Amino acid sequence: MKKKILLLAAMVVASSTTIDAQRKFPFFWKKKKAKTEQTTPAKKESEYDKLFKKKHEIAKGLITLHLLDGKVYFELPVDLINKDMLIGSTVTSISDNGNAVVGSKPTDLLHVVFTRNKTHVQLRQVNTDYITGNTQIDEALRKSTLGAILSNQKIQAYNNDSTAIVFDMSSVFLGDNKKMSPFDRNSIYGMYNRTENYQSDCSYISQIKAFKDNVSIKSCLSYTFSVSNSQGASLIKDRPFTAEMTRSIMLLKEKPYRPRMADYRIGVFFTGREQLGEGAKTTAPVYYANRWDIQPSDTAAYLRGEKVKPTKQIVFYIDNTFPEKWKPYLREGVTQWNELFEQIGFKDVVAAKDFPTDDPEFDPDNIKYSCVRYAPSSIENAMGPSWVDPRSGEILNASVYLYHNVI
């Protein structure tokens, strides 16, 4: 017991001595450094994040579109490189329908592919003028029909998982692009000599939309134009003109459907090609019939001779700006075609519907909708152009314009 008391007393003395020594000689005693916290180094900001740091409009779909500071950037998935696509232009609104009418498609479809090298992305127009079934000729043809470059844009960034390329496409949709012009040669002024001057300072990109199978860019384009007659007399001089254009980009099927050759005895529109033969055979013109891809929903019943519905109906949307008294006859004019489809074993192939007011995706100017449009114009006519897959003649979209004076 005495030993324990002595030991405890010694510890107290030692402790008090230590504390006293710290007070008298503080420089001999160093505090143990606090353990420093482990900090994670800040992640380096990517070029993608730098580019899109500012808040802006984004549309996600087949291609992700960014509308930033008046420019439209494409975020193109890498797996869409070298895929066949179509670009179509539709007039959305206009300041003078002597140059075109709302809903019209003044220029032909552009068959395009995107390609890339280390620094740039190219938009190329595909040349499908020739066809052949010979492997050696195919190789020669490939070298002779290199896609013409319509646009060559610098790669601005890759997205953060490197699955898509980002580049500026503003110049394609915001410029005097003759291949996507708003001026219709079938318009009133198109019958005369017309010259146009693009006004870049009065033009801008107004909207972007994206869907799973296509995207669209709406541009407000301004010009001045002049018109003269065949004798050179001036009819219009430097008149201001503005058109809002919707340009749609659609991905084509991986494998086009089998074409059907057109017969000159049957009045259909066609897609012309040149066939390269072998040996002594010369090139020969080939005409694909432009037609809808109508497939039976029940093949067995169809082969038994029963009338069946198609797997996909053809729908024409009727413009809601038509005079109300015209609409019943427009619907009848569209659906009468079912009488002819019934003769080849199909029923309810064609339908007429009003412009939907409860579908946020519906856009009559989008490439995937077929519409009957009203044109408040003095032209005494109607037109029915269509857009087709240039590889096969398959009709993808059809439009009908009824000018007011068709009555």
C-alpha cells in the first residue's frame, strides 16, 4: 500500500514538474502538428464544359442541338458519321407570297452524310446518279462519285464521354445557301427574271427542335429582291423580303427498300439513275417508281385475298387555315384514294386529319408530316410534290398546296 502511495506521489510530482517546465521553457516543447486533411485536386474543366458554361437552349434527340449566342452547335453522335441522311427545307412564314407560299418546299432534298478528319467535320452531298451490280465497277464508281463538301466545320469539342462531336453549323442554316433557298421557281415572281441579295444583319436562327428520328432548325432569313420581265424592264426594285425557313434533317433507313422500276405507260413520278453495264453493254437509263412503302399488317390474310390494313397508315394533315366550307371536300379528296388501294388488297391506307392542337411534337413544316396546305394566292392551280429516298424512290413525305384561286 505504501508503495502505491509513493508511486502516485511521484507521478503527481513528475506531472507538475513537466507543466512547470513548459511554462518556464516553452521553446523546448513543440506541439505535435495537426494531421492535414487529404484534399482532392480540382477536376480540370473540359473544352465541352467551357463551351457550354453559359445558360442556353438545348434540344436533345437524333442530334443534340445547342442554340448559344445566336449560333447553332451540333452535338453529333460518333455512330452517325457516314450515315445516310436527308435535309429538307420548308417555308414556315413569309413576307411576300409572290416568292413562295407557306408550306412550300422550294428546293430539292439534299442527300448528305457527315464525315470527319482529325480537326474538322464535313457535310457532304451524296452522289447517287449511277448504279451498278459489279464489284469492280462499284470500286471505280466510289472513287468517281466522292461526296462534294458543302460545309467543313472545325471540331470545337467532344462531349464528356467522347461519344459525340461538337461543331458550329450556323453558316449552313444562317446564310445565303442556294441549296436551301426560300425562293420558289414556281411562284408568281419565279415566272420572271428575279435576283436576290442576302441581308445577313437582318437574319437569325429562331428555334431548334429535336426528335428521336430527326431534328429541325428554324431560320429567319432576310433579302432584297428585284424582278424584271423578259425585255429587261424593271417590275420590282430592291424590295425587302423575309422568310422563316424550317430545315429538317432525317436519318434514312440503314437498308433502303427494294426499288420498283417505273413503267412509262403508268403516270407516276420517278427517280432517274444511270445503270453501268458490263463488257460491251452501254450505260442505260433506269427509273425507280416513286411509291409509298405499304406493307400488309397480316401477310397470311393478304395472301389469302383478304383486305388488310397496312402496318403504317399514310396520314395527310389538313391545314387549319383553310376556309371551313372547303374542309369536308378536302378530306373526301384524300380518302377517295382508299378505293384504289382496296383493289390491291388494302383497306384504310390513307387518312385525313386536322392539324392536331394537343400534340406538342406536331409541326407541319417538319419532314415527317405530310400536309395539305392553303395558299392565299391568286395562282389558279394546285401542286403535289413529294420527297423520296433517292436510293430507292420510297416516298417519305408528300405535300399538297391549294392556291386560293384554284376554285
